[in-house]
Amino acid sequence: MTVQAIPATNAAGLPTGTQAAVLHGARDLRIEHRPLPALGPQDLLVEMRSGGICGSDMHYFADGRNGTNVLRQPTVLGHEGAGVVIAAGPAAKVAAGTAVAIEPALPCRECPTCLSGRYNLCPAGTCFGSPPTDGLFARHVVVPEAAVHRLPDTIPAEIGAAIEPLAVAVWAVERAQVRKGHRVLITGAGPIGLLVAQVAAAKGASEIIVTDVNDDRLAVAARFGATRTINTATTPLDLADMDRLIECSGNTKALADGIQTLAPATRATVVGQAKPTVDGIPLGFLQRYEIDLVTAFRYANAFPAAIDLASSGVVDLPTIITSTFPLEDAAAALTAPVTDPTNLKVLITYTPTAP
């Protein structure tokens, strides 16, 4: 891994470039200098404090691809991030010194889909850290003002990157239409599943059952409000009459088995990254009992609710953060959940620049 010198500053004392974790190919991550673009009228220069490792980052690092998206040029990874604004364009309304979480989606905001409010589905949209769009694993980033959300004092920017996966959970529960009194099955006790469990509890679910094959993660789920946990590697999934299934593992069998626990006229929601095509889904069962099968892709307008849940303490963000690494050790951070399966959310953290 190559580490280059910290870049120079301009006459205003602001950096003209930054250090970033750049993926050149599978397992070829380099910490190198990247120039920073000039601030547009509504842009912000953010000094990063935290960046979260997501499964998609791990796939890009391990394989040079994530699903159908293939790395074709060196790209800065990372789409979970938070930091402090250090400069703003002349038309921006967020002042320097403001702590912010960064929403990574970059929709066009002009097409019918965006104007309907479902900007997460923008056909022309891109996302920080999704090649070829450079991401947030850098000491500084330039982002549009529309992409940031102010963090209250109760959420330090050093853990603010975890707001992004919480927004995924908020949207998943919204898409699942969880209501008070529902019996909810959550398959997968990774960071998203654990956050979904907490958000479902906040919605008033009366029973929250979490499944996984990792007892350590299931133990955390029990602390996070699961009324029951099941290790499906050793125990059959003997459930019936569930109101909601929220599939967070990306495992086809978990989805198929979970669907068959549902009562008539209920709903299954796919959150974990699905394969392009899937065999074995009980379509006849879905049709016979008019069970809705829906999907969730990122989120729309979910950051404010996520920040409120974390700020109020209804959702416990610090507990899911199990490891932190400096930017220079980004490659180790990207493999940490594999080398140590007890890891949940792994963060890259940054030391603030001295004033």
C-alpha cells in the first residue's frame, strides 16, 4: 500500500487535494493524493471524521465488483460518511464548523421519479463510492449542500457515518409497513438487521424474531430488542402467522423459508442485496395467500428520521460500532468483518487537522 504526502493548501488555508483510499483492482487499495475540485456555488468542503465499511465496499475490494457493477478505473471507495464543514460555496447555507452526515445518493432531482419523491430510484442517479463515482474514504470531500444533514450535538461526527445504514433500516421498515402489534421476522443479524430490529421496535412491533447463523450477532440482537433469536444453522425455522418478513442477509434460502412463515395478506420485504435472478422463491404460496413481495433500495427522505432516532437514544448506534481504523489501514478495515466475525460496523476514523 502506497501512502503519499498530505497535499498543500491554497491562499485561504484550505486543502487543494487530499489523501484517499483508491481502489485500483481487486485487493489493490492505495492511499494516494487526489486533487479536490473547486467549490461550486452550493458545494461544501467537508473534513471527514468517520467512514463506514459496507458489504458493497468489501465486495469491490475483494473482487473488483459488486453485483453487476464492475470497477473499470481507479475509484475512491466509501458511501457512509460524516464530517465537519470547513468551507462553503457562496450560495450554500451550511456554515463552516457544522457537523454533518453525508447522504451518498446523487440523483438528478429533475426527472419524474425524483420529482415524485422517490429520488433513490433516479434512472440517471449515481452514488458516492459506486464506481466510477469517487466516494468518501478521504480526508476531505467536496459534496453538494443537498447531500448533507446536520448532526446534533448528541451524535458525534466520529460515529456519524453510521447514520447511513440506519437510514437503510428506516426505509426498510417503511417499505415493510411495520405497524403496532405486528409480529416481525428479520433474517440476518448484521448491522442492517440489527438496526432494522430497533426501528421495528420503535414502530411498535409486538414480536421481533431475528435469525442468523452467528451466535455472537444473535446475542447482540437480543440486547437490541429481539424478543426471540434463532440460529438457523442448528434450529429449524418453525414459525407461522408472521405479519412481516424483512430479509437482510441476501441469502436466497432465508428469503424462501421466511416467506413461508407469513400469514395470509401480509408482506415480505427484500433488503439484503439480491442476486440478479433467484430460483426457489415460493411464488405459488405468495399468490395463493396474496402476500406482497416488495423490495427496498437505499432510501428516500430517511436521513432526518434516522438522525432523530439516534439522537433520542431510541436506536443505539455506538453498540454496533465494533472496530475503528485510520485511513492508512483502510485495507485492513475492509477485511475486518471477515477476519473477525464478531465485528459488526467497522469505521474508518480521521484525526482532525490542527487549526
